[in-house]
Amino acid sequence: MMFERLREDIASVFHRDPAARNTFEVLTNYPGLHALLLHRFCHWLWNLGLKWLARTISTIARWLTGIEIHPGATIGRRFFIDHGMGVVIGETTIIGDDVTLYQGVTLGGTSWNKGKRHPTIGNGVVVGAGAKILGPFEVGEGAKVGSNSVVTKAVPAGATVVGIPGRVIVKRKPAEDDDVRRKEMEERMGFDAYGVTEEMPDPVARAVRSLLDHMHVVDDRIENMCKALKKVNSEYQNGELPPLQDEDFDCVRDDQPQDK
């Protein structure tokens, strides 16, 4: 059983890190794997009631790997910590199978009370570098937490969380003509709305997309009203709206060159 789990852990490194070249390199140079193996031993001691010894060995493991995992934390199969420096996993954390953490991740608590204080991470979750997940809630299966996000509430399965505080993005299936209509509105307005795409995990960008969709409908209605007024009164003049200039939006773009 122990060697079977070890083979799984090594295979998970090859599956998730293209830099891994061979088994010997993984066994000797991956601190995430070292921390996981030591944690399993510490967790076994913790459950036997040898809590001081378990904490002492976990402290030594932290010195050696830069990864702090409390012996009381429960970790599933094929868990992978990439790079690992600065990772902190609290006592009542529960981690499912096939979870991936990157460096600087904290799975912490926000309460000094006894009992469940740390998050429950579902199967297949990926947590980006520097992210903080704080509190006794669940991160649903297959969710993704963006780098440097701070998550303080439950995350639905399959969702993506970004920002401070973390904001949940739930993907929806766009209508077939959404992109065509949105592009048409951008051309009418005279600028490209931040190069926003459906795959971009940014709540602000999604808000811009929604505004473009709404403005497209409003623009069509106004155009139809102007046509109807012109039919009623042939002297009605339909003035052109001033276009929005691209340079007016330079200050809010992310792709501006940096001063050297």
C-alpha cells in the first residue's frame, strides 16, 4: 500500500510538471514530494496520539522543504505541490484527490475557536501561486483559484476565483452571435474593449462584455426609433453620435509600455 501510494505520487509529478525527467530526480529534488511523504508519517503519529513527536517532525520537515503542513491535516491521493516554498496548510484542512498547489499558497483559518477552522479542498482543485484560502468552507471539485487571490467564502464546483477579495466566476455558454454582435458594437464605438474574451477569468472584463451587449440592444432600438421618426416627419435630422476615441482609454489598459 505504501509503495503503491509512492508510485502514484511520483506519477502525479510527471503528469503535472513537464520539467520532471526521471524518477531519481523526482525523489531527490522535489520538496513538495518530500513534504508530502513526511506529512503522511506525521499524520500517522498524530492519529496515534503522539502529537508532540508529530509536530516536531513536521517542524523539521518545514526547515528542510520550506513547506508547513500541520500533522492534523487530511490529504488525499496524488497531491502535488509545485515548487512549494511558503506553502502553509492548517490543522483542520481536508484536501481531496488530485489537488495541485503552487508556491506561497495558504490554507488557513480565521478563527481562534476549536473545531473546523480551515478549508475543505475538493478533488481536482488547482490553487495558483500566492493564493490564500481562509476559513472553514468548501472549494468545490474541479475549481481553480487564481494566483494571489484571497478566498473567504465557498467556491462552487468547476468555478474560477480571482481577485482580492476572491470573486467567483461561473462560466456560461454564450449565444452563437454574441461575439459577432459585440465586435460590431466595438467597431461602432471606435475602440477595442480591452481585448476581452470569454475565457478571460476577470470579473471586470465580464462586466465590460455585459455592458457592450446591453449597449448593442439600446443602439439598435435608438436607430429603429430614429427611422420611425424620419418616416413620420421627413424634416427630422438624425445627427451622428461622436465616436469614442481609442486614446481616451489608454489609461485603463493593461498593455501600456512601462517607463524605463
